[in-house]
Amino acid sequence: MAANIKTVGVVGTGVIGMSWIGLFLARGYRVLAASPGPNVKQEVSDHLRSIWPLLERGGLAPGASISNWELVGDSLAGRYHEVDFVQENGPERVDIKSRIVADIDEGTRPEVVIASSSSGLPSSQFIKDCKKNPERVLIAHPYNPPHIMPLVEVVPNPATSKEATDTAMAFFRGLGKAPILLRQEVRGFVANRLQAAITHEAFSLVKRGVVTAKEIDTCMMNSLGPSWAFTGPFMKNVLGGGANAGGFRHLMEHVGVAMQDWLKDMAAHSYEYSEENLNVLDSSVQEMLAGVDIARLEEERNYLMIEVFKAKASAKALV
């Protein structure tokens, strides 16, 4: 049960793993971390100090402490009995994840949920070596960075138990996240597939010379981005179709045919991934970056996202 989780094991402390550690600490959990490398403790400590002000702005749980974590070594071996939930963040390779997850399965108590941050590999591909209880393995894919973005995609595999899935969903809700449950394993899950569809067309438009990279970003930041941030595409269509229960159908009946024509044109000009086309895109990106302070941009983005999510939390009708 999610209520019994007090200590979280984090395996793998790359960018995603360190972000998870920060979030778990901010929500009052104790963290045992494991990752190979000579300077892991210093890297994690530095990263935690850099993101802690944002976590404080977002709100800390009672008793939350930036120091309530421990690096135990290359793996959690010898400490597995202490963890109540595991977040795995290893490389996106089936062979490596299979080895890591099998080791976690062997060492942890059988009821401990093993959640992988995999961004595209379904867990059914790397549970074959789990001998104790593979039914508690699932995907918990965060949207980057996890310490800021609320989304977590929970993806059980066909063998995952309902109990493990329910525990994971409750745990992430308790963290203040917005978990969604995928009822089928699909490559790339949901958010990455949506992102791929949009960026694929954006790449095509820039490659064709219709707009620049900067103009694509301006378009998104001043239209779809803020609109979808508050309603999502389906609710946006409900509002656009009359802001009533029949709004979605009404809008689709009026623009659906035109959209099919746009999609045919998009398919006819589908972006092809090649070195030559990448050079065209990167040239436009480099023009966009001229004079931009990227570190300052990221800092401002993170600050504003925290403020947006805090404001959304006070809304009553947004779903």
C-alpha cells in the first residue's frame, strides 16, 4: 500500500534519477540511492542544491530535508530490505534494464513495487529474468524534469498485478503528481508519441522553408501551448465547439473534413530523418539561439512553470 511507503530506492542517478530524488525528498521521503561512478555523491548533492529552491517554492512536506538521502554504492545490495518502493532509471537498453530489474526483484521484499522510468521500452521486454515476483514491475515514466512536471505515465505490462498498479497510482498522486494509466503497452507511451507527432510536422515546416525554428516556437508558446496547458486538446475542442456537452461533436463535424485534407498534405510532405535535413533544422535553431542566455532561459522557464502549476492547483473546474 502507498501509505506504507517511507523509504524510496532510486537506482540510477542521471538527470532523471537526480530529479526524482529531489522530488521524493521534498515530499518527506527518505531516499537510498545507487549508481556507479566515481563522483556520484558530489554530482547528486550539487544537483539537489540547484533545484531545492524550486522545490521550496512549490511547497515542501512537513519534515522534508535535502539531506535525508544516502548513496549506498553501485547497487542497493545489502540495503534492499529497507526500501518500500523502487524507481529505476537505468539506460534505455533491454539487456541492462533486464539485469538491473532482476537484481532489484531478487533483493527487495515481494510486495515492493519496482517502477522503471523507461521513456519508451515497455517493461514486458525486461522482466524475463525476474524470478521472485515480476508481477510488481511496471513503467512509471515521468515527463522531464520530474521535480517540476506533474505527469507520470503508469504502464503495467500484461503480467503486472492490479495491486502493484493501484499502489503506484496512489503513490504518485500522493507526491502531487498527475498520473495516467495506460491500458496497453505502446512504444513511446503517450506523451512522447504526442510530442513526436507535433515535432515531426514542425520539422517538416522548417525544412520546407514555411517558417523558421523561432517562428515555430513563437507559434506554440502563444497558441497551443498555453491553451492545452489549461484544457488539453479534447476539452479545447469542447470549448471551441460551443462550450457545452455537444461542443466536441459539433466542432469535429465542421472542421473534421478540412483536417483530413491537412493531414494528407502533411503526409505528402512528411519529414525524412537524414543528415542533410538535420543540418537544415540545426541551422535554423542556431539562428534562434544567437544572443540567447540558455541557462537564464531554463531558469526562468522552471520558475514560471512552478507558478503556473501552483495557480492551476487553486482552480476548481479545470480537470
